[in-house]
Amino acid sequence: MRKLTQEDLTHLLDQKIFHLISEVADGLGMECYVVGGYVRDLFLERPSKDIDVVTVGSGIRLARAVAARLGAGAHLSVFNHFGTAQVKFHGHEVEFVGARKESYSHDSRKPVVEDGTLEDDQNRRDFTINALAVCLNRARFGELVDPFDGLWDLEDRLIRTPLDPDVTFSDDPLRMMRCVRFATQLNFYIDEETFEALERNRERIAIISRERVADELNKIMMAPTPSKGFVELSRCGLLPLIFPELAALEGVKKVNGRGHKDNLYHTLEVLDNVCLRSDNLWLRWAALLHDIGKPRTRRFDPVAGWTFHNHDFVGAKMVPEIFRKMKLPMNEKMKYVQKLVGLHMRPIVIADEEVTDSAVRRLLFEAGDDIEDLMMLCEADITSKNVQRKRRFLDNFRLVREKLVDLEERDRIRNFQPPVTGEEIMAVFGLKPCREVGVLKAAVKDAILDGVVPNEHDAAYAYLLRRAEELGIKPVAP
């Protein structure tokens, strides 16, 4: 963390936007501060374009005056219901709000808001590191106001609430998710007293909408090491409340002294492995959900031990349920995650056996344009501590990749449609839509995927006629 003096802060705030806000605020006789995440990130040397400004008085009044001074290049948005306004100017987004104090009822996270002082405003902040304020008025320009020792918490990499954490979390339970999210994003620790309050207040998460919880989960997922956040959610007891399907993966069952690996911690290792190679949020979701079907398919066999047969198929069926319940998008993003969950065992099975052209063709056909993401997920899924076994799988995956490239160039299988269509089959044999049409079309497709005939119309048509003759289906006279 960077150690900054007032002189340093003054220098860092030496930008046109801050000097203009300072002049306007002084002209209106209003106290004015830049607060929250922007100040925190100055100390952490993290780039930030989003600026929050608190004034003692009307934030909307100050925003209107600032926008007027900036002229045509500024875009002003006013949110009267919330008492806030936003000014966009040359890549900066400045949010203006009047200092306020808040009070809550037990059954809602929506506070009763009153005008307040800077002290009132800092008291209502979620964490000490987000309660830092720097004065913008000319007489005190660059002066840090830090009533809760947030600077020390930044140095100690600690997430702590400014006031009683039980009150903070009970008033607005979403702050519990934010607590875990900030700890994950910043790689900070959660203060012991704050963590104990998470445990005590976890049931309060029930009043938070699924959309808001999912938004925080997505931010945790996009952190460099998201496993940290899910471990903390599990430790404090929030995970079973917000994501019971994932929580069900945790733990090891034993029968006759034979156990299986903890599937939650395996899943989190796979997730972190994917994050090393991709920032695709939905690929990360596929990693998180790839084994989600295991609790429902877990069986103990006296000979084979613990099995999870068809967990990929069961998991794929669970994906729409989970997305719908968590208010995640029910569109192509969900279908992408569902596809990868359903296919994630296929490359592993291929790599564990002889890598045949037929198996690789079918994999390429079913994965389509998502084949590279699927291979990335499957490579991340190899978490065995047996070095030789892990090397064997990865070497075989390399062979699978080589065959994928070769077959794609030679056979053009990715996203292919059989060159003989259902309409052509019906015309040739004088059929209406029926089972026989589907059988013949599937036979042509399988013959191409198995390498019996090339992916070309004439060869596929000749094969169609032979197969139809075997089934006793005769073409109509021309």
C-alpha cells in the first residue's frame, strides 16, 4: 500500500475536475469531500474513474452547478428520488450526494434518510476503508478525514465495520455479501469481530433480493482468486442460505473407511485454475457448476467405492434451475454454461482411453465454437495430486487438441449440419415428417462423425440410399 501525505493527496487530486468542484463548492459556501472507494483506491494504487463526492447540503445543487461550469462536454443525470446526481465528463463519472444519516426498520434494507453532517455520512458507511474522505474545499484541499482508522486497516489489509458490526449487517444485510466481496477482491482479511457478526446475522440475508445477491456473487467470481470468497461464505454460514446446491458439495462421506474427495474444495480449485487463464465470467460459472450434480448422484458401491455416475447429465439439468432461482440471465449465457457442464466429462473420458478420430469428431460436433473453452475447463479439472497421473491426462489432452485441429481442417465438423437435409430425405422417399426421416438423417450424421463417409453431399447421399435399402425404405420414382 502506498503511504500518502496530505501533500501527496493534494498532488493526486491535482486534476481539472477536482479543482473545478472545489471552486464551485466554495462559491456556494458548501463543504465538499471526495469519499469512499476512490480515496481507498488512491492508497491502494488501483485505477478508478468512479468518483463519489459528498457535500454538506444538496448534492443535486452542487452537481448542477458543476455541470454548468464544465459546459457542453458534461452530461448531467439527476435522480431526485435518491437525492443524487451524476456528472460524466471526459471518462470520469462523478456521483454527487448530500451528507446524510440513516435509520432502518427491521424488515427492510431501505433506510429512512435525513440530511446530516460529514460525520453522520461516514458513520453510515459499510467498512472503515470505505469511510475515508478527502476535503476538496480550497482551505483544506487534500486533507484526509479518517475517524475510524481506515488507513490503518488498509495497511493491515483488514475489513472492519466503522460501528457495531451487528447493527451494520442487521440494518443492511447486503453488506455481509459486500464484506466477503471486498475481502476477496482486495485479498484482505475479515476482522474477527466483524466475521462473528456475519455468522450471527446470516439469516438476515433472506430480505435481500436474488438479483443483488447474484450481483455480489458475480463480483466475487471476477476476483483474481474467487475461491477465497466462497470459503468465507461457507465459513460464516451464508453459502447454504444463498447457494444450497453449491454448499451441498462440501464434506466427505465415509463407508467402511472409504471416502471421496471434498467436492466443494475440488470445485474451487478448478475455478481458480480457470481464472488463471480466462476472465470470461460464464466460463467461471461453468467451472463453479461443473460438478454440481455430484450430491444427487453420489452412491457407494462395495467394489468400485464412491461413484457419481451421470453427474454431468444431472448437473446440466440443474443449471437452468439454478440460473432461474438466482435471477441470472436465462439466455445464451445459461445455455453456454449448461453445455459446458454437460460436456465436461467427455474430453476426460477420451483422454483416459485411446484418442480415436470418431470420439474427437463427436466432441467437436457437440461443443461447436465452445470447444476451446471446454478444453480449458477440462484441463483445469485435472487436480490430482498424483503427478504421473496428472501428466498422463495433460499429455492425452494435448493429443486431443492436435486431433481437433487436424479433423477440423480435414472434415469441417464444427457446427456442421448433415449435407443431406430432412427435406431432401422426405422428397427422395416420398415421406412426410415421421420417425423414418429422423432415423435416416441420424444415420448419415453418425456415418460422417464415425468417419465412414466424408462430410460431402454426394458421398452422404450414396450412403443414405444404401442405409435406406437396408431398412426397406424405397425411393419414389423420379
